[in-house]
Amino acid sequence: MKKTENRKKGVAFYIVFSIILLLMLAVLELNKNTVAGFILTLVLGVLVICDYVFLLKQRHVLLKLLIWPVWFGVFALILFVTWPPVRSVSAVTYKNPVKTDVVRVQNGDVQGVLSKDGKIEIYAGIPYAKPPVGELRWKEPQDPDNWDGVLLCDHFAPMSMQPTNLPIYDSLAQIIGYHDYKISFKDNYIAPVSEDSLYLNIWKPAGDTGGLSVVVYVHGGSLKTGQPWYEDYSGEGLAREGVIVVNMGYRLGVFGFFADSELAAESSHGTTGNYGLLDQIKALRWVQDNIEAFGGDPDNVTLAGESAGSASVSALCVSPLAKGLFVRAVLESSTVAPVSPTHSFRLMSEALKSGSSLKKRYGCETVSDLRKLSAKELVGEAETQHHITVDGYVLTKTPYESYLAGEFNEKELLHGYNRDEADAFLIFGGASMKDYKELVRAYFGAYTDKVLELYPASTDAEAKKYWSEIWGAIFFDYPHYCLNRLEAENSVPVYQYWFTKDNGRLGPWHSGEEVYLYGNIPAKSKLYDSYDRELSKAMLSYFVNFAKTGNPNGDGLPEWEQNLYSEDVMEFGENFSMIKEKKHELFAILDKLQGFSLSEGRKDAE
């Protein structure tokens, strides 16, 4: 009987042991610890088994119980000592990459690397401005210093200073949100963050080229986070179709959008609060001065962006400083075109008030005091300082006012949004019947009953679904509707899409269209089927045609009609054709709420 009990205890121990060991290895993988962590954990596991076998012969119950806390304690130590190192992200993933020819730019010589198949040249980490550190924090970007010799551009520069998560958190977000996590020892490191981040990256077709159209892309991240090297919007897909792609790091959060009257007084242009936009403009000027060296046409530049990157593009479309730096624009899932933009934007009075509060929180009387603080001390203010503002220099009016005055830079526009934009933002904040009406009332006030007539929820499922639609309309759909009318009023050729394609990954959530539009669906991914790949091929073709000519249409593609009356959009989904845009009744309510009017607005502007 005793032997049977011991055998059962032994089996139970090995089952629990195996589960715990697998969990420990999973934690190491998700946290991106070094290979040494896995080796030490396995060795520790062997020692635990040896101790257990030894203690089976002993009568000391306490010693047997101590196995578990000792095991966990030593594992915690292993987790700490094998923490993933900080390492720059390589421009390519294969070993010993082939280098490109040397290219001469204004500040010196650069050399990039070739893609594995040799068809794409990548130049990563080219400085386009001086590091905005020390006394240059919160100043307009300065010209970069010249360098001697050849600058090898085979690694991306650090992402701009921003709040970061533990690696395990990012891994879990990848699993839950993207469903495409891959187990690998190649990514067991942490990408660096730094104030010194004003660098750009170039993807181009390999070899001697000339007169190629150029796409300059601005990454998203709520003007708080993000980086230029993410695979979904890599420039490789467009470059394979004969387009040069440039993207850049720009100042984020408190470093990019903090406003203060003392800073305005420092500036010869009286500007403050839009340092991130000034960085983007600086990068566009760099492109004008240098892109011909890479085979690009500086007179055929398309400015593109997604989410907060699109909000930035929306602002640059009406910035007098960006005039002549690009010809056309692509805006994905954000604009700042409404009368009162719903995100990423605030008036200068709000910006200065917020900046003053920030100084008080840190016990600083002057900007000089703030500049003495380390970037790590300030980076947590990203949540309070991530808004574009009307500074009288980068922006002289709100975008709405600028369009009414006929002041804008783009000659053609392609824009759109996704079906389920809000879902990613409401994972932990969806509505139920308990709070549905209150959520609607909090935003719509006197128009609440009209909104509830359009979205009459009677179950928790309906409340969740309808609030997601309403929330998405407020923050994403309606701003594009405003922009389209302003563009059409100014006789700008404008093409709008609505992305609705479900798949095994993001689907039509916020940013889900990017991997299609930029032609970057991974060849081996099983999360996308053959139709997804055909749809991506078509969307990429539209993008290439638009970047080259200002018209997305071309041979073999369904006709994409201009959205002249702000209702004709191209659906990219299981249905791939022109449709009539939905939600116009809700848009009409939002017009009343905001006071949007083309005719009245023009009278006021005059």
C-alpha cells in the first residue's frame, strides 16, 4: 500500500514538475531572454529532479516542501541574469548581408544592404537632423553634422523615446491581438529607445534607377509610441513594384508635442508644441535634397501615414511649411479635418495649460530646469503631451479652417478606414445595457435620443456592437467624411476605401489594412488565404498607380471612382467593388454637434 502511495505521489510530482518547467520555458521565450536562460533553466530542472529522488529516501518533510520555493527563487534569478539585451534591429534578417554601392548624400557617403534575393536595397538609419538632446530638446530640428568615411546603414536607429512594456507584455499582445506569434531565438533582444532618433530609412529597387516615384511614410502610435521598421508597413512591398519608400523616426509624446510660452519665445519663428511635425517636415526636405541620389524623383512624392501618422499627414496637408514637399497624400484611419478633431489635436490654449501643469508636477520653474531632467524621468508624460496644435507656424489655422480658405498642399488624395476600427480600443472598455445609454449621452448630449433611434440596443451584445460602431464613427469614420467633403469642395480628386476583410490575424481592426496595402503579407503565413493575397496584390497596385500618377486605376483592376459626393467608396473585403458609404445619418448628427458647414464656414472665413 505504501509503495502504491509513493508511486502515485511520484507520478503527481512529475506531472506538476513538467507543467511548471514548461511554463518557465514559456516565460523565458515570451520575455525574450537569452539562450543561456533556457540552458540554465533546464539544468535547474535536472537538479530539482535529483533533489527530489534524494529526498524520497529522507523523512524530512520540510526539506521536501522547500524544493518548490527554492526552485522558483533560483528561476527568478535566472530570469534576471539572462534578461534580453538591448540591440539595434537589423535591416535584413539573413547573415552576412551583401552591401550596396556607396551613395553620396549632402552630409556624406552612405552604404546600405541588399535584401536576401538581391532585388531591394535598404538604407537604415541615415541621420536627417542633429540629435535633439540637451539644449536642442524642444527646438526645431537642426541640419545633421557631416561625417567622414562611409556610413554603413544596415541597422535601424533607436525608436523615439516612448513608454515601453516588459517584453512578455508585448509578446502576449502579439498573441492576443495578432495571433501570429513565432517561437524563435533570433528575436531574443529588446529594441533600443532614445531621444537620438531623427534618422530615416530607404527601400528602393536594386541597381541603377532614375525618376522613380517616392512614398514618404509616417508611422502611427497615437503620437506616443511606434517605430519605423515594423514589417506590416515595410517599404519592401512597394519597392518591388518600382517605388522608393522613405520613413522616419520623429519625436513623440512630451518630446514632440510639449508646448510652453518660454519655448515659443526661444524660437525665431515663435513656435512651440509641434516638434514632431517639424521633424517630419525636416525629413521631407531631406528627401527633396537627396532622393535623386537614390534614383527618386523629388517632384513626385506621395506622403502617406496610418493612425496618428495619418493625423500628421492630415496636418501637413495644410501646413505652409510643407508646401511643395509632396504632391499627393494617402491617409489611413485618421484625419484632423473636423471642426473639432476628435483625437491627436488640441488648441494652443489647451497645450500651454497642459505644459504649465507639467512643469509644476516636476517642480520646474523654467524650460532650462526641464531640460536638465533625463529622458527617462519625462517619458511617462506621453499620455499628457501627444497632440498637434495650431502654433501659428507649422499650422496657422485649424485644418478645417484652412480647407475652407482653400489653403492646402495635396493635388490628389487617397484615404479610408476599416470596418472595426474601434474594436482594438474597446477590448476592455466595451458597452453593456447597463451603461450604453449613459455612454451615448456623455458624448451626444441633446442628440442622444436621435442616436439611440439609429442604434436601439436591447441586449448586451447589441450594446457592445453598436457602441463600437458609434465610437469608431466618432474617432475614425466621421473625420474621413469631413475630409472628403472638404477635398471635393476644393475640386481635389479624392478616392476613398472601406476595408472589411476578415482573416486569421487583425482582420478589419485598426491598422489591419496596412499589410495588404503595402504588399507585405508574409509568404509563409497561414493566417491569410489565397484571396487575401489576391486582394493585397490589387490594393498594392492601386497604391503604386496612385503614387506614380495620382490616379489609382490601371489595367485589370475594378474601376475606383472618385468620391465626389462623399458617398462612393471602394470596399476591400469579400466584396471588392464600389459601394455607397454607410452611417450618413449618424454623420449628420455629428455635423450638428460640431457645427460643420461648408457654406457657412466659407462665409465665416471670408
